[in-house]
Amino acid sequence: MKSGTSDDTHAHVARTRPAWPTQPGGRVPRARRTRRRLVLGVLVLAAVVSTRWVRVNCSPSMPYGLYRLTAVREPLTRGALVVLPVPAPVQRWQSRWLPLLKPVAAVAGDAVCVWDNGLWIEGQWYGVLHEVAQGMLLPRLYAGCFFMQPGEVFLASAAPRSNDSRYFGPIPVAALTAQATPLLTWR
């Protein structure tokens, strides 16, 4: 008598997923094509809508995810997330068609300092000012301190290699296109 049962002999049989049925000539069935078109349509719609009410962030300087966009409300405070068109000084390193999503790091009256190749805002370290990106010299702020003026903000993230005001300077609040609120984010 065998020690195994008939169930044991079937336990080692590999289970595979059946192949997608195709129509004659190797065509994909109509239902699958319709589903693909629907998914593509939803993605295109999301891309169009994201430029106005929702933003998909794929930049490592902010958490990846979805952000709700609203009109800019003054006064802005430190930490507020804003959207702005890519400033001319950094357009060589950043695509013009994808606006930047950045946190406000300094507002009117705040001290912004560049010392020892690093950025300090109100005594808080924001990281190194890099000299080169993609083999080209980056624009940068001069060493020393300055105070933010009314009607402008300084945008900066402590994330490594963040493309922010340390390379293009303070931004007029009027140049900001939206304020952003995280909806669904992940690191």
C-alpha cells in the first residue's frame, strides 16, 4: 500500500493561468480592446484634468502622489505647497511643460543665507547648492544673506538635488499658479 493518497499526487501539479483567448488570426477579443481603450481614455483624461484641479507628482523632491490644486490664497505660510511655471534660469534642467511643485520655505521678513556651499533659511539647513547638473553649470545664489520682501516667497525642499529657489531665487507670489494639498501620497 502506498503512503500517499491520491490528493498528494495532485499537490505537485503546477497550476497555470490559461492564455488569453484570441480570435482567428491572433487578434485580441473585442472586450479586451475596449478595456484597453477605456484605460487609455481614463489616463488621458486624468492627464488633462491634472493640469487644472489635480496634480500627479513624480518628482522625488516631494512625496509621489496626487495633489488637489486650488487658487493661491495669501498670505502664504512656510510649508504651504505651491505650483509655478519652470523659471527661465533652470529650464535647461527641467522640462517647461511640467510646472514645479514646491514648498514655501521663506516668506516676507525671513532670512535666507548661503554659507559654505549650503542653504540656510531662518537658521534651518536646507542642503547643498550643487554646481553642476547634467554636465552643465547651475545658476546659483551668491554667498551671504538677504531678507525676503513682501509679495515674494522662497521655495525650497531639503530633498537632495531639489530644483528650487536656491538656483532661481525668490519668486513673486503673483507668478504662482496654484496651491497644492496632498490627496494620496507615498514616498
